[in-house]
Amino acid sequence: MWRFLYILLLLSLLSLSSCDHWAKVDVYELPSPYTIEVKGEEYEWHIRYPGRDGQLHTDDDVSTQQHIHLPENTKVNITINSSDYLYFLELPDFRQIGMAVPEMEHFIEITTKTAGEFKIRGDQMCGYTHESLYGILTVESPRRFHRWLAQQH
Amino acid sequence: MPQSSSKPIIFLALLLVLAFGGYQLWQNFQWQVENNQSPQRYFTEEEIRPDWLEQRAQEQIEQAKSYQTFHDFSFSDQLPASGITFQHYCNPDGAKDHKPVHYDHGNGLCIADVDGDGRTDIYLVSQVGAGGLWRNLGDGKFADITPGSGLEITAERTSVSASFGDIDNDGDPDLYVSTIRDGNFLFENDGTGKFKDISVDAKVDYHGHSSGITFVDYNKDGLLDIFVTNVGIYTNGEKTSFDLNGQTYDYYVGFKDGFAGHMKPERSESSIFYENLGDNQFKEVSKQLGIDDIGWTGDANIIDANDDGYPDLYITNMQGHDQYYENDKGKGFIDKGRELFPKTSWGAMSVVAFDFDNNGFQDIYVTDMHSDMGANSALGINMEKAKVPTKAPENYLMTNGMSIFGNSFFRKDGTNQYTEVSDTINAENYWPWGLSSGDLNADGFTDVFIASSMNYPFRYAVNSVLLNENGQRFVDSEFVLGVEPRRGGEFAKPWFELDCSGADKEHRHCVGQEGKRTIYGALGSRSSALFDLDEDGDLDIVTNEFNGAPMVLISNLSDKVSSLSFLKVQLQGSQSNRDGLGAKVIVEAAGQTYTRIHDGKSGYLAQSSYPLYFGLNGAEKVDKVAVRWPSGQEQIIDSPTIINGLLLIEEPQS
């Protein structure tokens, strides 16, 4: 019995140590405000982050869907737009709502504080209700954020 | 082999690792639960079935026991008996290729005696195919006289609304039909219900996104001018075709972001004021008169806020501030929108003016559809009577926080003085389009029918009947009066068919599906007209539906009330326009005074040149009828001998 538990513990620790949790992470200073882009397209949120150059729409951008990652204690400017329909982007925990409109850019600004997971709500204006417009916003330590960002490349 | 002394440490460490892992799993599970609550879907008959309808009916019927207004009568949908077989059809942007765009606003109807036989006929507009002209045969029966009427050519364009007005003062109603991009129609009536297209010669064939039509004689020259509202550019100019009932039709494809049009100045489209020059010639004079309406306008109405006898214009905006233009004694219009109405309904559709409390002032009732849409269909059943807690940001609303998110009711307290009282008098409802006013129970107070509801892909919602309780408040009465539930308990219909194994396999409704699939849509009305269709002395209701057959709601009030008393007033102008549009009529009976303005309107996209109907609350005689004609003439008829019938009033020549 104890032998089994001992092996299980070793395996668990091995599993933790093998993940890149302890790996070297390049934590660099983000511009303030940190600007990301959230675009509505075919009833989904497409998120774009600037790479090391701090600029959006350059070669080192990182793109994800539905799930926004942000570092804690950071002022963030979220640029919202759409490539097709009208969408509401709602971050209820930050009391912010933005409209995603094709050919237009709108902005909402939030300041992240403590780490945690927060809801993203989305609606298509005057159309279907799409569960694919629901998502999650993860606020995490700068180290974790940069590690996550690096993993997307 | 671990020593026994290290066992608690191993155990504790393992516990911590498992607890950490468990916490992560629990967090993930919680998020999944919160974010995977399936939103309500409305694509099958069962999904649309309004299981709340019965309970609401019972609650309203129970509530009605305390109503202080007569409601012991009912309506029944007599469409099959009427002989009307008209069917409204929508294009694919409202069905299989659904887009949130203004096509789903649907279409109107209008009524007039087109052939001079003394009976009121109906013209129903279809988005696809020709509008239908239905001749009133009497006794609630109708015959289709569209073939050979000259109106068949409306099938070549996408129509929106229609209005009758006697543009040449020859005693018969001519017809204006608004369309999308391919040119509006103006038809001249030869007096027998045969129409000739004079759009191009008359110079009123505007090509755009037109909507409601208002006939008005703004300068009192005796000729009806035309105010054509334009919504804005909500189609992309690309034409595509589709088949329906063996015919091929085409239409302009709607923008996917049609409801952002007001944010994009390049998509605005000014409404147009045409001055009638006589001899069926018109001239656009919008700018010249000072009208610069670039709002997303679906309709308008004539109001006389400053009581000077000149018709002013209240212009609705379905995406922003409504506008109000004061008529400067026939010389032009002055924008007084924010001055008189600082806050207006954000998503306005209908505007109707009537005297709610019989104090002689015309109050203004505006329905608001688009605010309700902003809350999406998730707005709860029990929230329908509340203003919408809109979540749209100001950069979308663009009204500086000065909007009402729901219906508004501007009670007129004096010349140019209004107070918004919609919530005080219960004027709110849900998903409203066209509002028609009339004294449904003939008690002397004006009631309203509000054509309401969306269709595919939304849930079912009821049409509203609000009875006026002695000028104090409206009381909900659609279930009490049998307007809801609909005939046969219908609430949905097959909306379109898909071949999920063939041509439609990429369609969103075909994910995980094979074979043929029928998608259902909820039933919903768009516009209505109130008139005594079967000439039995009470007001009936005819609707135009979206992608469905109309309702012909026949009232049994005259059967239920032996002491029913009413007066119908038919105006015939001489110096004024022949229809008498813009006239003010005051009827006195049994110590009560009833005031109506003959505006010819019947809410969103609908028009009516019917005789004015005055319910007289059981009065045995009429004491006096006074008319203030658009020309300015005052005419008084003391003790007219007619009651419970039609009083024809001809304007004196001088």
C-alpha cells in the first residue's frame, strides 16, 4: 500500500517538474496600456496579442479563440471589431460592454488586479444566441502569462 | 522501501497534490457548468411552443375582473370565412439565409374604398410577390381583384408599405407603394379600382430603402404632398435570386451588420418630402423646407404640437433620436426635436396621436421595437412589461444618454408641452411594431392594438390589445378579448426546408443532421388597420403578418351591446384636400366631447383613410359635430340627425 502511494507521489512530482512550470520564462515589460484585439467572426471571438514588438498586426502576433489571457495588475486596452455581424462583448466582472462592429474599432479598457478566471459573455445583436460567444478571461501572474504567450508561438 | 516514520509525510504530500489537482478540476467543472447552459433555441415546433401562454391568459382574465372599462366582448379570426387567401412571403434574408437586417420589419397594409361602392377595401403588401387588393363584398366577405388592377407589377420589386391618398382630388384613392432600391410606385386610380403606374412621370420613383408613407398637405394648398421615409442603406447592392412557388424572384442582399447602419454615415439615406404641384406632378423639396432627416426612419405622422392648425411632423428613428419638425405656417419646417422631446424611444417604429383622456389634446404614442431587440430574445417572459435594461454602450446608442428603452407615451399638457408617462399608464409591451388606435369598446375612450412579435429564429410573443380605462391607464386585454391565443392555438409554422444530405449540408441547422429537415418559425404580426369591416357598427382588426396569412379579427361588440352607439364621420374637402387629411373633428354627445385628428395613419407601415369612428358610450344622440378643415375653415353641424351611422361632411366652398 505505502509502496503504491510512494510511487504515486513520485510520479505526481515528476509530472509537475516535467511541465514547464519551472522552465525559464522570458518576462519582459509590456507597454501600458497593454493592447489586445478581440474580433467577432462567425459567432466566435478571435483574440490577437502583440508579440515582443508590442505591436498588433505584425509577424509575431499571437492568436487564440474564445479564451483571453491577461497578466495581473495591468491596464489593458481591448480593441473590439467584427468581420461580419454585430456582437456584444461583455466582461461582467469588470462591468464593461463593447460593441463589435465591422469596419469600425471600438475600445474598452480594464485594469486587471488579482489572478483568477472571469466570464466573457457574448451576444449577436438581434440574431441567434450563440454559446460559442461565451468564453473565459484568465488573469494570471506576469510569469505565467509570458510563459503562456511564449507557448503560443 | 519507505520507513514508517516517513509515512505521514508521504501521505500529507500526496494529499496536497491530490487536493491541488482536485481544485483545478473543480474550477474547470464550474466554468463548464456556467458556460455550457444551452441557450433557448426556437427552431422546432416544440421549442417554440409557448408553455407560458395559458398561465398568462388565466392571469389576465383574473385581473380583468377589476377592470373599470367594458370588456365583455371578443374578437375571432374570421380569415377563412372572409375569403381572403393572401399570403405574405419574406425573402431568404428572413428565413434560410437569415441576417439581422431590416427586411424582418416586414410590411404594411392600407385600406380605402378603391371602387366607390361605399365599402372599405384592403391592400396587403408582400415583401415577395405582388401585393393583394381585396374588394369588400359586404358581410365580411372579400374578393381578390388584384388581377387586372394594374398592381400586379409590384411583384417585380421588393415592397415595404403602401398608403392610399387622393393626390388629384378626383374622389378616388390613389396608391403609393414603397420598395427597396428598384423604385417606389405611385399608382393613379381611375375610380373603379384600376390603377396606372405614374411613378416616373410624377417624379416620385425614388430608388432606395423606403418605408412608411405619409400624405399631408403642409401648405394648405388643397393638394396632398407625400412624405416618404427612408430607413438607410441596409442592402449591399448585390442582387440574388430564389425560387418561390414555381416563380423566380430576386432581391438585394442585406448587410450582416444592418443594425450598425446608424454608426456609418455613408449608409444614411434622407427621407423625402415631395410637394404636390398639381396635375400629378411632384417636386422634392425636403432640403428647401428644412427637413434633413438622416435618421433610420421607418415611419412618421402628422402632429400639431403648437396647435396652429398646420401639420407638424413627428419622424421616428429606429436607431437613435426621433425627430420633430414644426411646420412654419406652410413656409417650411423647423427642427424642434430635442426642444419638445429631449428623450425619445431609442428604437421607435410607430407614432400615433390621439386624445387618450378626452381633454382635447392629442397625445403621442410611440412603439419601440429595437430596444427590445437589444436585449435579445433572452429577455424573460415576465420582463415584457418593463423597460429594457439595455446593455448597449453609448458609442452604439449615440443619443447622449437621452433615450427611453421601450415604448413612450407623451401626454400633451398644453401647447408644445408633453410629459412622458408610458409606465404610469401601462403603455409598455414587447416586440411592438405597428400601433393602431380606435375605440374598440365604443366607450368614448381610444384603445390600441399593437401588432407585435418576431419570427424565426426567435420565440413567440403576443399581439397586444390595450383597452383605455377611462383615460386613466391602459389595461392588458388581448387574452380577455380573444385576440390571443391565435386562431386554432397556432403559434408557429414551417419556415423553410433543408436538405441536410444535399444542397444544404453546410447550413448551420444541418450540423450533425442528415436528410430533409423542416425549420419552424414563430408567428408574428407587423401592421394593422382598425375599421368596421363588416359594417355592423364596431371596429374590427386586420393585420399583415410576416411570412404568413393575415388575421381578420371580427368584433362581436355590436351583438353584445344593445345600447351600442357610435358615429362614423366621412370628410370630403373642397378647398382642403378631398380626403380631409389633417382635419380636426370634435363630436359632442351626452355631455362628453371627443376629438380626433384625421391623419390617415394606422401605425407602422399602415395607413387608413377610413371614416373616423367615434364611440359614444351609449349616448342616444349627437349634440354637435365641429370640423376644423385643413384650409382653416370651421364648420359646425348642430344636432345632426344621424347616430349609429355614417355622417358625410362636405367642406363648404368658401
